[in-house]
Amino acid sequence: MLRMRDVMRLYRTDSVETVALDGIDLDIAAGEFVAIMGPSGCGKSTLLNVIGLLDSPTGGSYVFDTTEVAGLGEAKLAEFRKANIGFIFQSFNLVDELTVRDNIELALLYHDVSARERRARTEEVMDRVGIAHRARHRPSQLSGGQQQRVAVARALVAAPKLILADEPTGNLDTNHGEEVMRMLQQLNGEGSTIVMVTHSPAHADYASRVVNMLDGRILQERRRAA
Amino acid sequence: MWRNYVTVAINALAKNRVYSVINLLGLAIGMAACLLILAFIRYETSFDRWLPDAENTYQFQTYFPNPRDGPPAFLQMASYVAEERLKKDFPQVESTVYVLSGSPTIVKDGKVATTEDYLIADGDLLSVINLPLLRGSKTALNAPDNAVLTHSEAIRQFGTDDVVGRTISLIQKGKTYDYRINAVLADLPKDSHLKINGVFRRDFTSYFAQEPEFLTCWGCQSGWIYAKLKPGTDPDTLNAQLPAWEKRNIPDENFGGTRYNTGDDADWKFVNVRDVHLGKAQAATMSPGNDRGTIATFAIIALLILSMAVVNFTNLATARAGKRAREVALRKVLGATRKQLIAQFVGESLLVALIAVVIALALSELLIRPFAAFLDADLTFDYVGSGGMLLPAIALVIIVGLLGGLYPAFFLSRFQPASVLKANKSSAETPGSGRLRSVLVVGQFAISIALIICTAVVYGQTVYARSVDPGYKRDHILQVDNLSRYQLIGRGEQLAERMKRIPGVVAVGRTDIGVATMNNSNSGVLVPGRTEPVTLGRYRVDAGFKDAMGLKVVAGRWFDPARPMDDQSTSFPETPAEIRALVARGSNVVVNEYAARKLGARNPQDVIGKTVRLGMGADYGEMPITIVGVVKDSRFRSVREPLDPIMFLGTREGTTHMVIRYDGDPATVRAGVERVWNQAVSDVPFEAKFSEAIVEDLYEAEERRAQIFAGFAILAVVIACLGLFGLAAFTAERRTKEIGIRKVLGARTLDIVRLLVWQFSRPVLVANLIAWPIAWWVMRDWLNGFDTRMALTPLPFLVAGGVALGIAVATIAGHAFKVARANPIKALRYE
């Protein structure tokens, strides 16, 4: 599904040049569940942002499906992202002023989808993650686990090819964390491709492949025995 | 404690420069507007308070509250005969004087020159109006042929103000009179209803020997009566005695067999000189007055603008409340009471108001001179004394500080420390505060939109007034004044003939009514079958008038010099025998359409050949007049004034103006006319104006009003936009996360911009719903003051709404683009 070769990401300020990604080679096939691990500052989140087209590499090649996306402009990237990628964040990033239903539907608002279909797909995905009974609630009225379910539902509703999760359990207690991981595993079982950044080895074990990073490079890759 | 508060307050101001600048600038503009308007209001209400003895000095005014015919009229002038009777009948009246305003020709070294604002007094004006003197004594006007000049006028005429004892010669009523200058007056300040360059005392009995009816006519309001009342006199008691006084003094007259008394329609009143400028009577004034309504309007608008600035202050304070939630929580945890917190925040707002007022005072000092020049007023800006600005400035600080600070203070001090600290939120938003902000923004834009509409309508009416079809051809006319001077009596026709021969001159007419001439002359006409007389304007014109003015005859014919019955010329002064012969003979007249309607005609043709009777005064009875023509209605005056029903009387002599229609170069024609005038008339100065310039002057007041409204509207819009800018900045900051989410979910920059722009456009659109009906109501009322007016179409309303929306969008678009283009990673990575 995606193929990265010698991907670089440099950050420059007036006096300092920071290498966030230093020659990343990475292939991810459709249907994989990849966990990215590593210490703070190793470049996990930068890699996830580059994969998610929220950030552009400063060097190298990145082919998504069959398209070279490394040099695309902002508008094209936005289009590509919209069509292919869903995001789940550590801090949920729900809009406080909107209800659960509206938060999920937001992801379809910028797609060419009729209101009726938006409604139907939102209901369906709420059922799927088990949050339908809180549809009219605001995020502030939900527990952390429930908020992350809403975030997952929002990532799913547009039926992306790839789901990116940035420490999805970082803000959750153990029970809720496990609950979210089980849900991601279930989604992967149903065919979704997932790339997740995590600090937790236990949660990494849910993935089919674990990529370890250090100082902007991939140190080691490990596949879980099927 | 307080040092800590001040430090925190100054740090808060310094840290949030955008908010501080918006608050300070908005408040300073609002306060400066208030201070300047206050200076203006003080000026307008200070008129004639400087006059020594003002409390006992009165003007005697004539009112026609419910005339039988035409609109109510309130005149500052009164009739000469009233002054005589006042002196006789009221012991409370210490002294009186009757003054006529004139611009007699002055003769100096054999040359003639024009004058302005010379008063001709029948008595000792200085014993009634205690005008300050620079030279000479208070007895300077104690006998006829005495005169006083103001300092400036003395310098203008003699090059020095050392003129006591000198002689000044004036041509009045065709004769040269020598006056001895006995005193020099200090120049009158602008805040006076009096406009005087010189006062010349004459004996009126001999002065009006050729027009003796002037001395006894109750209906001739030609000058002003001033009276000094004995100290302690209650003017209300005196005014209450006037109805009985008028019954005792005004004789009945007989008009067409009907009893008529001038007192039936008229009332009189003693008005203190300090109340004349803003008084009820604003017709027949010595200098233009003002009305309390206009001043109140300005005051209200200034307060509205200030309140808009206060709203910005409150709005931004509550919007940013979340930013200070942690500080409040910490202080509470450390033991601060709610009262102490309120005191702290109100203190901060007082500090902001204090800084703003200092800027406002500086702005006012800078702007007071141009503002005064624009208003043609002597505005002063002092800090202490009766007109001092220090106290109002302190009051502004307290009022604005409290108004702007109290709500945010209560709002901020309400935060519960536990929840604020636990939530660790950076942008806590209390429910309801957003709604209040929206309501306040709607209010601000409603004011701005209403002011833009007012500006558009006032300006539109000015344009309309200048361009509306007056019923005659108003352009390409040179109007020559001074034709009524005694020196020119009997020479008008010959002069007109010479003017016609000037190259470029197309037609020449002579008239009592021309382009916005001041003459106002009415007469009663008796129509067969009706008991009440019909009042018509009565103006003398010559045969050339129709072509010179471009009048259109709609029925019958215009005057024909070959027909004796078309001509009512008499010699000057008229002899009783002449008038009797004329009354016995009768005469032809031409009327306008409105007069024809007033005479009962359905269409103009109906009155042709009809004979009615024209009142010629008690001694002569009525003259039969036959209507031979009807001309299209013409607006000779401002569109503020109602259309005149006019009866034109044909004459060869005795008119006040000459109207010259020309084609070709105006300057060349004017030069030709002036040359001919100076050759023919050596003893009357040449004074002429182009019709275009006259019309320009006529609507200057409206134009000025439009400019004032425009100024206010700009201030209002600037302040409203400052507030919106601040709120947009705040919102963009608060919604950064949400916008990040939307972008990650696929929103384009344009989607985000649209979202934010719509959020801020909504209150502006809602504001229209409030502004439109209010502006419509106010402007309809204002337009009703004009006899003919532009249609109040939706256009100014839509334009104002559009302009406000456009400015609002432009204000926030910058913010919207900035946040919409920001990389969402930054917004989403950290909470």
C-alpha cells in the first residue's frame, strides 16, 4: 500500500538543523497492523505525520498506492488525505461544541456525500464501535474510553484505506486502553490497514508488525508470528 | 497588594498587545468623540451668556402657531408698532429698541462700497443690549445720527479703530446720511445670535415718511424688538399678559366685508437673549440658529459610539477570561476573596480607561481646531474652569471603567478554583458568555449600519435637492442683486435693455422672486362665492421674466408689454390717487398651477379669464384682477420649504432682482454685465451670483450634516471592526484545535475561511434587522421636513448592510486565512 525510500525530514531554524527522519525505508501492505515504537523524540510522530500526509518529507520518495506523493502541494495532499486516511489521536481531538453524532459526521462533511448517506453511515459506525447510545452527548460528558471510541468511529466513517493512530491509549487507564486496542484489532481483522504509534509494549503486541525507531532511523522490525 | 494588582494589570496589558491596542484605541476614539461633542454642546448652549445683563435682556418674538393658511411660523422678528405699545403698556419694561438689518451702500472718498450686518436702530440700542465697548461711552447712541462700529469694521472702513468722532456716510433709501461714530464695540463672539458690524441710529418717523404704513402695520415683521426688563421681572407673568395686551392694541380690519384682526393668528413672546439661538423661533433670524433636537442627536450618537467602545472592552475581557482563569483560581486558593478579585479587575479596567482618556484628551486637542473650523464655531478646550474638560474626563474614566469592568469582574471572579485547576484548561469558556458577546456585536453593527444608512439618505437627499426639476431652467442664470436700491428706482427697464445687448446674454428679466431669493410676500385674494380669503404669494415681475427663468406657460398667455392691463407699474412713492385709479381699473395677473388649484380650478384652463379681488390695504379696498395665464409650478426656494402658490403681477419697475440667462462663457458674460452695470449705475455696487453657486449655498447645511453623519458612521464602523478584529483573533485562537481537526478530516483552506467568515457574518446580518426599521423611521421623519424628497428605497439599506458586511469580512478574513493555512499538526499534538 505504501512504500518509502530514503525519506528525510529536516527541521531548520536559524542556527539549528534537526534531523527528525533520517533515511527511512518502509513498506506497508494492505491489511497490516503496524506498531511504531521508540523513545520520545525518536521521530515516531513525525513518521506518522509524513505517512498521514500532514507533513511532507524533505527528501526521498514516498509512494502511496501507485502515486508518488513526496512532492505534492498542499491542496493535492489534502485531497489525497481526505480520500485515503483516517486519524486517531492520543488526545481524541473531538470538537467540544458538537455532539458525538456531529463529531463523527464531521469527517463526511468534506466528502461528496449526501446528507442522507452521511446520516446512515454515521449511525452504522456508531453501532460498530458501540457508542450509539451516547449519540446526543457532548464529548465532555463521556469517559476517556468512550471519547476515544468516538474518535475511532470518526476515523472509520469515511472508510479510509489507512488508519493512523498516534498513541491512541496514551490518555486512557488500563481497562479503557485494552478496550480500544481490542477494537483496533477487530477493525484490522475486518480488513482495515492500521499504523499506530505507541509507547506500550503490551499494546504493540496487538500489531502484526512492530517497527522500532531511534534518532530518526528504523532500528529493527519484528513480525508477530501468525 | 495594590502594587501586585498594578504590576499584574500592566503586565496583562503589555502581554496582549493586540487586545490592549484595540481596547485603548476604541475607548480613546469613543471618549474623544464624546469630549468634542461636549465642547460643541457647551458652545451651542453658551450663546449670549457672555452678554452683560443677559438675564434682563429679551427679544420680543412673533409666532403664528395655527395660521388659517400655510404652515406654522415662528419668527424672531416683530412689527415696529408692537415696540411702541410695549413701552407704553408695561411698566416692567425698562427700555426697548427696534432694529432693522441692512446692508446700506457706504460712500467713501466719492466711491461706493457694500456693507454687511449694519443695524438701523430707532433708539438707544446700548441701553437695551449691553454690548461691550472698546472706545467711547455707553451713551454713544443716545441721539439720532449717532453710530457705533465694531473693532473689525472700523479697521475695514478706516484702517484703524481710533474712529470715535469721525463721520461715516451711508446711502439709505436713496439719500446720503452722515453719522457720527461715538464708540467702538468689541467684535461679537461667534456664540451670539446677534450679528452686528455697526449700529446706526435713525429717527424712524422721518425715515419712513414715504411709507408711513410701516409704522402702524401689525402684520409687517421687518425687524427685531429688544427689551430690557426691570430686574426681578418674571417673564412668564409678562408673557401671560400678552393675549390681553394684543386685544387692547390691535385694531380690526375689514377685508371684503369680513372682520379681520392680525392678532387672531399671531402670538407674541418675550424670549431671553440666552434662549434665542436654540429657541422655538428660527425664522427671520439675525444669524442662523440651531435646534435642540440636532444637538441631542449628536450627543446620543457620541454616547452610542462610546458605548460601542465599552462593549469591545467587555467583550474582549469575557472572551479572554479563560486565559486568566488559572490566575483567578490561584489567587482564590491563596486566600483571595471574591470582593478582592472584583476590586482587582475593576481596578484594571479603570487603569485602561485612564490611559484611554489621556489619549482621548490628546486626540481632542489635536482635532478641536479642525472640528471648530468645520462647524464654524468658537470651540475651546480648557481643562479647568466652568467649561473645563478635566471633570468630564474624570467622569468618563469612572463611568467607562465601571461599565466596562464590572461584568468581566463578576464573570472572572466566579471561577471555581478546583475545576479550573483540575481541568487544566487553557481556554475555559463559560456557557452564555458567547451569546452575550454575539448580542453585543449585533448591537454594535446595528448602530454602524443605521449610521451608514443615515449618511446615505442625507447625502442622497442633498443630491436630490440639487438635481430635482425645479420647474424652471435653473442653470445658466446670473442673478443680479441690489435692484431695489432707491438709486435705481425708475432705471430698471433701461438697465435691462442694455443688459440684453451684451454678447452671450439670451434673456433678461426682473423680479421680486428669483433663485432662492429671500423675499416673502403674501396677499389675500377674495374668490367669488367664498367667505375666507385665499392667501397667495404676490411677486412683481416684468415681461422678460418668463424667458429669463425658463418658465413654462401651461394655459393662457404670459404678460404682453403691449397690453396696458398687464402692467401695474406705479411711480415711487405711489400717490393715493394712483393706487385708487389702479384699483378702479383692475389688472391682469399670471398664476402658477398651485395657485390655480387653491383658487378652485381642477385644471389650469379653468381659471383663465376668471376675475378675483386682491386686497390693497384698508384705505383702498380690493382690486379686481383677471387671470390671463397659468405657468408650471416652480420651486424658487429650498426643497425644505413648501411650494409657493404664486400670483405674478406685471410691472416695469420696482423689482428686487434681475435674472440674466446666458449661453457661452460665464466669466465673460459676468464681466460684460458688471461693466454695463458700472457704466450705468455708479452709486450702487455690483453684486451678482450664478444660479449654480446659489443652489450650492442653499444646501450647504444638508451637505454639512451628511458629512457629520459620515464622520460618525466611520467612527462607529472603525470601533465595531476593532472589536470584531479582537474577537476574530480570540476565536481563531480558541478554535485552533477544531480547525486542525477539520483540516485533518479533509477541510480545505477555503472551507475553514468560509466557516469563520460565516460565524462573524451572522451577527452583522442580524444587525440589519434591527438597524433597518430604526433607520427607516428616523430618516422618514427627517425627509418629511422637506417638501419634496427622494423616495426612501431599499437601496441605501441594502448598501449599508453590504458595506458593513464587506468591512466585517475584510476585518476577519486575515485571521481566518492565517488559521486556515496553519499546519494542523501543531494544533493537534498538544492539548
